[in-house]
Amino acid sequence: MTKMRASGKKSVSIKDVAKLAGVSVSSVSRYLNGGSNVSPASQKKIAQAIETLNYRPSALARALVREINPAIAVVTINSSQLGPTQMLGGIEARARERGASITISVPETDRREDILNSLHMAADQNPLGIIFMYPDMVDENISDFFPLEGPYVMVTGQQTMGAHEVSLCDQEGGEIITRYLLSLGHKTVYHVAVPVRLEYNRRLQGWRKALENTGSYIPDPIICGWDPEDAREIGRRLALNDDVTAVFAGNDELAIGLISGLRDMGKRVPDDVSVAGFDDHPLSGFWDPGLTTIHQEFIRAGRESVDLLLRQIPQYQENPDGGITDANGDETEISKKSLDIHGKLIIRNSTGAPRQEK
Amino acid sequence: MTKMRASGKKSVSIKDVAKLAGVSVSSVSRYLNGGSNVSPASQKKIAQAIETLNYRPSALARALVREINPAIAVVTINSSQLGPTQMLGGIEARARERGASITISVPETDRREDILNSLHMAADQNPLGIIFMYPDMVDENISDFFPLEGPYVMVTGQQTMGAHEVSLCDQEGGEIITRYLLSLGHKTVYHVAVPVRLEYNRRLQGWRKALENTGSYIPDPIICGWDPEDAREIGRRLALNDDVTAVFAGNDELAIGLISGLRDMGKRVPDDVSVAGFDDHPLSGFWDPGLTTIHQEFIRAGRESVDLLLRQIPQYQENPDGGITDANGDETEISKKSLDIHGKLIIRNSTGAPRQEK
DNA sequence: CTGAAAGCGCTTACAG
DNA sequence: CTGAAAGCGCTTACAG
């Protein structure tokens, strides 16, 4: 029974406990699972044996026999970005509250095979389900990856899959911030886009839509990398063009890089050009000037995605405090399957009215 | 064999494959594990069965029987801070390269019981080992938590445990940056400290040491929260004191908050007061003024901690490219058990000589 | 090359 | 209340 581990340490099993306590393995198991049908005497002996052996049941064996592993697998690309980081925090916290552990895997690259591989590795653990962050950043069609067996939820920039999805409403946000900039009096708004496949770049789409709807001139979007340094370069170039009076950057980091570039060339923000970001990075309010941006509730998105996932699992249905299932145990509202998390416009000082003509 | 999962989906097992392929379970297993001793004919049939059933071996069952779960458990507090975030990225990437998955658990609070709980939950998965980030931020003595069974590595601000530890050399960094500030001509340097238990606040200790060694006046350190807003408050207060010409903040976010507070009160940085941070946050170079700071190699720290952990596990010993074990398979160098990762002074524009007296 | 058997550490009916 | 047995999905000697 006392076997060696990979580490060379010996690990104690339920058999050891049973032997030391002088009872059967079944009894120990019963004790472990609530103690019903175990005499006080046995309980005492077992408790003692566990104590002296420093026994802990193997989560692995349990998961195997119970056919349910209380773990949530999260797969994410761009794990170092603000959104994924904050969402992971939310997922982690909510998972803990609900008694689930979390496993994370990030694909080596954006390519189909790597993503599939990550998704499969995640599924192999027989987790409660998979939370897939930003599938729409992948340069492939999502439907190619799913259905994987088992529950899942996607966190996306925009509702598209139809089910089990929490959406950050990026398009709406892009539209709102662009409109705001236009409302300030700018003729048009330039866009420095985050490096996401165009069809799935919702922020960009919102920007375009706002421009279209107001009949404004639509400049080509400028595709940027994730590095603020790239945005700085772009800022320097943009500074050369006096038609540029307002720029919406795909996220706050890029907005910050952009402002640096603009300043490198002597432009003032917002006097010469207004710059808005997206996300409401924790430091955005401290910037000088404070960044006008769209606040995203990433942490909440993470938490909600856990609930959305667990809602698909019978054992985790939480009728008591929510009325999530009806009398038949069926899902009551379609809306419970997906969720929109709306961004909020935060107006600070990096944006303002354009300078008077000439 | 085809059982239901928690999700209600059926899952296919090795038995199903064996049956469909018309061979024994053993043969399928052999096929799965390299295919030696399986006739080409069988291989074909098995491959086909796997394909049509869409079979994937259960990682759980494998881990159980092999008595080794190729997963690294990382437990961390303050998971949303820059350091942990970046380290997690490094851990994740390196773990992937070395064929391990990763599991993360963050204690609910800093209290002993919660930490122990996280540590135990991690250990219950029978992982390859545990990477414990910033144990020294915990308000308890580390030795209380270990030895837990199995391999582990700590990532700390300063080498203290003696073994299996990667240290970020915070004290050295604090000393270096304080000395730099002094070298600029400042009479002394104030410190806005990160909310870490004093005995383990290495950055603070380095600062104090530099002051002591140069015989400078040692002001009381100002304890701050993690929120830059707290630092802003402190900045406003500090602005009232004309003796304050140089401040070293416990990290870049706080430095940024501090600068905001100083400016709120009309102080200029660095003209009126120099401010230095710590970590070299990705945005620090874009700040205006650029932040003088200590660059920390968090990602590398994460990667190294994985290697340090795996080095404790026979199956992962990598003789080929490193000579990590000697002829007897013993560890050759003590130094391989722990690692110092030195920070690097980055001089930017938030610091300068003090203004001429009056 | 191949299959039957035993075993990993647990849990869950099933008879007492 | 209690123990023996079967089983979770795999792997690993062991005999052919």
C-alpha cells in the first residue's frame, strides 16, 4: 500500500488507514464521506489513524471513481493581456467559492492544431467543463473546435455562438467611444486596432459602424501589435497628419503608446489630438492626461463564466438561491445560457474638442 | 463501458476501443504507449477504432496508475499583481515545453489555514510538485507550511529557505535603487512600502541598508496598500514636506500613484522630487516622465522555477542537455537547488538631482 | 505479438 | 454498523 511517489516520498493510502484503525476500507471510505453508518468507536479510531498517518485521500482516485473531477479547465490565448489576466482572477475566485479547482492551458500559438491540442489536453482531465477565453481571437472558425464533449463556455468580444457565452460587448463599446469622440466635434476618428482577425475585431467594427451611421469619413484602420512600442511608432506617424484630431486605440496600453509617439513629435493630448482607449486599465486614471476609455468588467466576466459553466452540470445546479431550473429541472430562460456584460464610457482628460480650424 | 459523464455526455473508454478493434485492452494500451509489440494489422484496426470512436485516454486514470500526474500546482497570493501574473506566464510556458500541465490555486486570504488549505488541495492532485509564489508575503512563518510531502519550489523576494528556491533579490534591488538616488545628491530617500510583512519586506530592507551604510537619515517607511490610489494620497501628504526630495516606491504602480499625488499638489517630478519604482512595469517606460526602476525578470523566474521543480523528479531529470546529475545520478551542485535572479537598474527620467538649496 | 490478471486508490451497492 | 466484492479507466508484468 505505502507506495513511492514520483518524488520518492511514500504516500499513504486508504488501506493504510484501514489497517492501522483496524477497520475495513469501506468504513474508512464511509467516514471520509460524511461518517454516516460508522460507529462512534470506529470513527474515533479512523480519525486517529488519519491523524497519525497524515492521510489525505487522493483527489485523482476520487475523480476517477466518481467520474467527476471538480476542476474547471480554462484555455486562453494572450494570457498576459489585461483582460485574460483579470478574468482569470475572477474565474479563480468564483471557482473557489463553488468548490472547484482550476487548471489552465494556453496554446503554444494561435494555430488551429495548437488550440485543438490545448482544448483536448484540457478535456482529458475530465474537468467539469472548459472555459475558453477569446476564441474569436483565433485565426480560425470557432465551430471548427466545438462541440468538444462536455460543457463549455466561451468568453467573447461579441455574442455570436448563440449559447454558453459571456460577451464583453466590444462592438457596442467601440461604437460608444467613437460616437463620443465625434460628439466632441471631431470630423472623424482614426482607429489603431488591436491585432485581432478583422472579422472578429468587434471594437473595430463598432468604430466603423459609428462612423458609417454618422456619415463620417472612414479612414483605414491602422493595425497595431500588442506592444505599446508599436503604437508609439504609429503615433509618430500619425503626428505628421494634421487631419488626425481624434484616435481611438484598441486598448489602453496602445493608447498610452500612441500618446507617447504623438508627444515625441510635439503634439499635445488632447489639445492637438484626442486619444481614447479601451478596457480601463488600472493605471489609466493615473495617466497624465487621464485616459478616456471604456471600462470593462473583466473580473465579473470571469465569475459569470464559472456560473454559466456550472449551470450546465446537474450536480452543481443551484436551485435554492436562484430558480435556475423550473419544476421539470429544465432551464427556464434561454437568457441564462449567455450573458452580455456591457462596457461603460469613462470620460477623462485625454479627449476634448478639436482645436479651432487653423 | 460507455459511461455517462457529469455533463451527461457519454465517454468512451479503452474497452470500447478494444472491442471495436477486436483486440485486447492490453494491446490497445500498448498501442497507446508507443506501439511496440503490436502487429501492424492490429495497429491499423486500433487506430481506426480510436478514430471512429473519437477516443482519448483518460488523463486521470493514467495519472492514477502511473502514480505520476504530469501537472505542476502553483499556489500564489496576490495573483493579480504584476509579478505573479508574469511569473505565471513563464511557468505556464516552460511547463508546456516540458510536457506538464498547470493547476493554480490561490488562498482565499493570507491566513494560515487558507494557505494550508490551498497547499493541500494542490498536493491532493498528486502533482509533480508545487510552486509556491511569494510565501514570504504570508503573515506566518514559512516553515509552518513545509515540508509538505513532495517536491516544491518557492519563489521569494530573498533567498532564505536554503533550498529549492528562486529569489528575486529584492533586497539587493532596494539597495541599488536607493544608492542611485543618493548618488544623485539627495540627502536621504523616503520609502513608500508595499503592504508586506516588515520582516519579509526585502525591498524595504535594502532601502534601509543603503541608508545605514551611507550614514543617511532614515525616515520612517510609509506603509501603503496595493492600490495606486493609496499611493496618491501619500503623494499628496509628502508634497507638504519640503524635505522630501527623493522617494522610492515599493513598486511601479505605487510610484505612478505617488507621482499623481505629488502633482496634485503642484510638485514637479523630477524637478521638485525624484520618484523611483520597482519591477519595471511594461508601461513604466511610457510614463511621463519615464520611471526609474529596477527591472525584474519575472518571466524568467517563472521558467526557472519549473526547471528547479522538475529537477527534483527522477523522471524529468534532463541529463542530456545539462549535466544536472553526475555519474551516480546525484545532484552535482548545491547551487542548482536555488537561484538568484538579479534585478537591473533602469534609469529613466523620473529621477534627477535635487534642486539647488532654496 | 497477444491476452488474462492484478493493481493504482478510491466508492458504492450488497449482504450480513 | 460493517466488510467483501466489483468497478472506475488505465498500465504492467506474466505467461503464452
